[in-house]
Amino acid sequence: MSGRVDLLIIAHRGASADHPENTEDALFGAASQGADWVEIDVRRSHDGCLIVNHDPWYHDERTVWDTSGSDRPPYVLELSEALDICASTPRPLGVNVEIKNSPGDLGGDHVPVSLQVVDEVVALLCDRAGAGVREEILLSSFDTATIDRVRELGGPPTAQLVLDLAAWPDAIESIARHGHVALHPWDPFVDADLLDRAHAAGLAVNTWTVDDPERITALAAMGVDGIVTNVPATARRAAQLGDGG
């Protein structure tokens, strides 16, 4: 284990360097490799199923939004199935659910962002909590309206994904003001100054997607809160070096 108990190793779509991403094998693989959390992607099928898939389409080129949940490929999980798997590992995994609902994800570029998937994800999580399921959940999105909607609904903690921080100079202040708990920046933008400013605003910083051991060691030494990676076992070992372990 890492010397810093608060440094999270977050398996990107599961242990996706060794297993097909977002699958049962990838989730169990993340646990076996020592991840603390996993990051998975959720989309909505046209008949209302919450599907764990990164891209708007399956490998067979059918689109998620135009395929019924019952007709999805056999390796594709529904969100409830993925959450059950993460809760059943020997050390239950926290789950960062990235909500995918950008234009183009729901039926073509002419279809605007939909918040329906947000309402349904939050309802599912509330039902699980009401049934006594105890799980650590963080909802994230690149779309500000999406995570703001989670806050309106009283859902789980939320994080803002950001690709280009240079294009959003007041991102930290805005994210904190909207009640979100974390900034998820693309790794090239992460430095000590960013971490100091985010932490001063009360935000955790979980950076993505980092597989290089030297960079992981540097990030751990810098004080990043979480590292999203395709190689959780490698990340765990590298983070220990940054922690002085």
C-alpha cells in the first residue's frame, strides 16, 4: 500500500491495459492490481438502459443510443451490474461514473445535450442507497450542466472534467462555487501551482490518464489527490516512490 492513504489509484475503465475496458474482467482486474477506485463510462440506450461503454458505438459499429439494452453485446455491462461487481470485490472499489451525454452521443450532432441520463443515474443510485447498498460514488462529466443537475437533485459528490484549462482561466473558482468536490484535469496541465490553487478552493485534483511511472512518481510527490491510470499495479508502485515509500 502507498504511504499516503489519501492518494487514490483510479483504474481507467478498469485495468484496461490488461483487460477489455469497462468489462467485468477489467473491474476485477483493477481490484487485484490494488486500485482504490475505478472510472467507468455510462450512456443511455434508446429504451432507457444505462450502458457502461466509453464510445457512442459498440465494437460491432452499432450505436449505443440506437440499440436496445437487451441487444447490447454480451461483454457490455449495465451500470447496476458494474456497481455490483465493484461492491463485491474483496476490498470494495469506489466508482467514478463519467456521464457521457455530449452532442453526438445521443443520436447525431444535431441532438443537444440531454440531462435525462443524469436523472436516471441519480435515481438508480438513490434506489441502491435506499436498499442499503453502501458504496463510494463520484459522478463526473465534461459538461457543466450535467454535474450541476446532479447537485440540484441532491445526488452523489461531483467532479468537473477539463481537457484544456488554458481555455477556462477561472475553472477552479467556478467549479468550487457550483458545489463540486473535485477537478479532473488532463495531466499536462497539472503542476504545483494548480494543485495549490485547487486545494485552497477546497477541491481535490484527480488527473487523467497517466501511465508513465516517472510522471506518476512526480505527481504523487507533488501532492495530487488521485491518479487515473490504465495500469493500476504500475501506478501503485510508482506512487509509493513519490510518497517516499
